[in-house]
Amino acid sequence: MSSKLNVKPLIEWGFSFEKPVIVSGPCSAESEEQLMETALGLADKGIDVLRAGIWKPRTRPGGFEGLGKLALPWLKKAGQAIGKPIAVEVATREHVFDCLKAGVDILWIGARTTANPFSVQEIADALEGVDIPVIVKNPVNPDLQLWLGALERMNRAGITRLGALHRGFSSYEKTKYRNKPMWELPVELRRLEPGLPIFCDPSHICGGRDLLASVAQKAMDLDFDGLMLESHRDPDNAWSDAAQQVTPERLGEIIAGLIIRQSKPEITANQLDDLRHRIDRLDNYVMEILSERMDIAKQIGEFKRDNNITILQTNRWDEIVHDRIEKGLKKDLTEAFIKEMFEAIHQESIRHQTKVMNNAVNVSTK
Ligand code: PEP
Ligand code: MN
């Protein structure tokens, strides 16, 4: 595990943040009144940062693309009215300069921008020597290196109050989410960069209101440091992302409903250690069994080689899949898990058999 980023924990960002840090506010700034009314509604709902989009990256042209910099002073005023710092998305050098001039407290980089290293570098260059917190959303595509690359570009420009924001990944396939969470990516990011604060944005993951609370809870259970959730005084009539925004009241309910569990338990440490030792023992056992299984696969490979039989025997594989799913389901394992696990085992087995075939001394050719 090697950490390459030089970053500060959230408690050192200078805003008296406590985990989980809640960022909320409208998808887009629409008017001075909309910002003020939404902010006042959020004042006692436990938020730490007020957000609003000023420049909106829309997938297709012709829609509402944001009011631009004229809305910045309104957002600042709304933030001051409730005593909260403000956060704005930046995508170009000009956006950065406009935000710095207007006294924006935190910048974030949107998913479409993170996907483009030229844009990210342009923003990093504009921030050279500026000490402002920056939160980098994941790129639209599930590419951890691209996400890390954007974080590194900010860090190299001297940004140490740096965070990552998981907002899910777009896919052609239709799912119940607007953007598939693919939790394994932020979990791997956490493993690679344990000191980096990670936020989750349930609004852009869900694209609707139904699943917001459960996605927010899942982020808490995966030990995320904060949440960004869109809220609006009148969500149904929002000019962008209407389906996923909630009223300040609902936002308050979602936050109040979160169960925050300890990430570094003290009282239960002994009990937990005991359970972990049992898991370690079982994992070792699993690996021994797998290794034994592969030894048999190698012998099967030798037999197939000597008898000129193809490695893949579809009927046998089909039989295994059905049999293991049937048995696994009875043991409370999900079908998707059993299938994925045996596919991985099968691939490893094929790799071993291929090696045996290729190392054949006496290949008989027919
Ligand atoms: C947003 O936060 O309103 C936004 C545009 O998000 P994303 O970059 O995640 O699509
Ligand atoms: Mn939005």
C-alpha cells in the first residue's frame, strides 16, 4: 500500500468539519431568491457547505447551461446568511478566476471534466500557488487511474486540502441507478490513498429520490467522509436535475436518519480481532483448497493434451455452473456471487491447463 498524495484530513480544512461533512444545495443557481430560500431552509438541517452549479455541463446543447458568474455573489450572500462556506463546480481557467474573485470557499471538478486531462491541467495551472480546497469527482467512466491522475494534478499544483467525490459511472446498460455506483472503485481508492477524504454524491448516483437514503447510508457504512446531496426549495420545478433533488425538509430527514457507525472501534476490538482471526484462517483454507483444485486442473490439462481434447468442455462447464448455483443458493450465497466466483476459478483453471498444453513435449498433430 503506497500513498502518493500529500493531503490534509478534513478536520484540518479550516471549517470546523466533523465527519460526515454534508454538502447540499441546488443543482443549479436559478435566481437570488431561489438560492437564499433554499439556503435558509437548509440552515438547521445539519449541512456544512452550501453548493450550487453556476456553469452547467449539459450532455446536449440547448438546455439550461447555468447563469454564469452573475450568480456567484448571490450564492456568497446565501452562504453568509447561514454562516456556511460555499462550493462551486469549475471546468475552465476562467471559472477558477471568477470563483476566487467572488470568494468561493471550495471548488469541485465535475465528472465530465475529470475525464479530460487537458481541462484538469488547465484548472491545476490556474490554481498554482492558491490555497483553496478542491474536490475531484470521479470521471464519468470507471477509470480509477484517470481519477487518481486528476487528484495528482491538483496535488502537484500545491492543493493539499484535496478530496475525492464518488458520483457513480455512466453506462449504456439501463440500471436502477442514473450512474452505477461500482463501489469497488472508491473502496480501491481508499486502499491506495488512505489519507484522502472521500465524499459520496447519492443524488447523481440515483438520478431519483427513492434510493437516496439507502445510497447515503451505504456510503457511511463504507466509511466515506462526507456526502453531497442536491436540494432545492421546489425540486419538481428545478431547471436541472429536477427528479433527484429534494426539499430542505427531506434533506434534513435523510441526514437525521443516517446511522453513523464507528470506523475505528475501541470497545469491541477484542471481539472483532477474534472474528478477524477466524476470517484469516478460513481465507487461508480457501486458498489451500483452490491451490489443490488447480493441481487437479493441471492433471486434467495433461490428460487433455495427451488425448488431444480441447480445454473448454462446454457441457461440463454448464453442469458445474448449474450445480454450484443450486448448492450455493441453499447456503445463502447469491447467484451473482457464485457465478462470478466460479467464472474466476474456471478462468484460472483454464490458464493452468493452457500452460500445460503449451509446454507439451510430445504434441501429437492430427
Ligand atoms: C452536479 O454536481 O450538479 C454535476 C453536474 O455533477 P456531475 O459532474 O457528477 O455530473
Ligand atoms: Mn446536478
